Amino acid sequence: MRQILNWFFRSRETGAITIAQWPNLVLWTVITAGILLWIWPSAGGPSIALTVVFKGGLLVWAADEIVRGVNPWRRCLGTAVGTYVTATLLP
């Protein structure tokens, strides 16, 4: 069991256990759009634009994690987020 957890969470780049990382530019954009949506939940054009930035940014971040994630945990996290955002886009 220890070997499986070690394989799942160990960074392939540094060898350290990596569960979370500092946000990259795309994720900072998503965080900013999410905060603005929370503060300014109108039904107009700015809200639609912020929602597009928020969900689009999450999809870009998820794709980046799937392709370049440092360990299987990060790749699974990207897959889960991408699946969730895609499911919320479908009617």
C-alpha cells in the first residue's frame, strides 16, 4: 500500500510528495474571476464574460494538469475538474 501511495503522490520532477502546488497564471485568473463573480453576481454581460473566463480557465487548467501534471494525483485532479466543468456546461 505504501508503494502505491508513494507512486501516486510523488512528484516525477523533484521526488517530493506533491498534493497541492502554488497557482499558475491560469489558476490565478480563475480565482480572480470567481471572486468577481461572487462579489458581482449580476445577470448581465459582465457576469456572462466572467463565467466564460472562469469555466474556460478551469478547462485550460485541467487540460494542463492532465498533460503536464507532476504525478498521477495531479493528473486525476485535472481529469476530475475537467469532467465536472464539462458536465456543468451540458444542458
